[in-house]
Amino acid sequence: DPRSGRPSTSADDAHIERVKESARQNRRLTVREIADEVGISLGS
């Protein structure tokens, strides 16, 4: 079942890079703003 278990690592790696890049570009962003920009929930 493709929906069970943890998400694929490649998707996680892509999100991590997008979060890092957003933080580098604007260090004044809040966690919520970065999550909205990257398209992930705060719990991700």
C-alpha cells in the first residue's frame, strides 16, 4: 500500500532544501511563513 508508513526520503530531502533556501533568502520569516511558502504543514 503506497500510503502506509513514512513518506519517501526524496520528498523529505526536497522539502528540507526548500526550507533551508527560504530561510537563507529571508532570515526574518517565521516558521509558519516558511511552511506556507514551501507547502507543508507545521507538523511536518
